[in-house]
Amino acid sequence: MTDLPLLTYVATMSVTPGPNNLMLAASGVNFGFRRTVPHMLGISIGHGIQVGIVAGLLAWVMAWLDDVRLELVLAGCGYLLWLAWRQAQAGQPGGGKSSRPLGFLGAALFQWVNPKAWMMVLNASILFLPRGGGWAAALSLAFFCSVVNFPCIALWAVVGDRLRFRLSDPRALRVFNYAMALLLAATAVWIVVDEVLQNGLA
């Protein structure tokens, strides 16, 4: 499971601002990169577990919903386009103070109440789970998402630890936000075109 649209989707969704990445940036500022590693591992492994469970259940449900697969793909891509629009207008990441960094278990459990994580997991499962795929395909997707997710979110801890002032430059932040928005929009278009071509509707 190494197709480019999936790689682009997971990497872009992992690296763009959201609750996880804002907390990592703040933790990097307050505690440094090394002490933030358990937090990062909790996010990536917790995300993989979440993908595996949700994708496995959706794989079972999708066998009954194959007739509306295109509609589900269009809905998922519509959400990606909305995210791209929001990303283009994103504000500057903020930070916070706490007595110690969030640990592995806390970060892993946070994925189940993180709205961005849920949208990412549901979209990844609906858009990229192979047709007819079962638990083996779900676990493969989960592993791939965890592996791609970790270096992407680690960038935020590095930013907090070493590149804080560069992110505070409004021009640099604007370029970053536009680049992420364009990647999300291009991924959405790519997925729709691929789905239409696969179904012989073009």
C-alpha cells in the first residue's frame, strides 16, 4: 500500500495545523524535542490503532455499501476541499504552558476525541481502503498511516524546539498554509478523477 494519493493525503493531513501539531509545537517550546518524543509516538501509534479499528469495521460495512461508493468518495473529497480552503486562511499556530509534556498514553487516547483525527481516519478508510479489503487491508492501511504520520508530526516538535521564530514570520506562515492548501485540493481532485476513471464513468 504505497500509492501516491494515499501518501500525499496522510502526509498533508499529518503535517498541517491541528490540535496534535499545536500541542507538539508548544511542547517543543516548553520541554524540547527529546522530552516530546513520547507524545509524538502516542499520536502516531494511537492514530494507527484508530485507523485499523475504523478501517476494519468500515471494510465490513462497505461490502454492503458498494453501490454508494462514488457518493462517499465525493463526500470525502468535498471535505478535503473544505479543509484546503480553511488551510489557506489558517492563522498562526499558538502555544501553551503546562507542567510536563503529554505522555504516550495520553496522546494515543486523545486521538479518539480529536475532531481532525476522526475526519482523517474516516476519509482515509473510505477513500483508500481497497474494494473488498478486510482486516488485513485495514491493518496494512493502519501501519502505513502510522509510519507516514510520525515524521510529519515530528516536524512540529522540531519547529517548537528550534524554528519558533521562523514560524512567527507572517510571510513564511502564509506560504506554508497556501502550499498545504494546494496539496489538499490537488489530492481531492486526484482521488475523484481516479475513482471516476476506475468506474468507467469518464
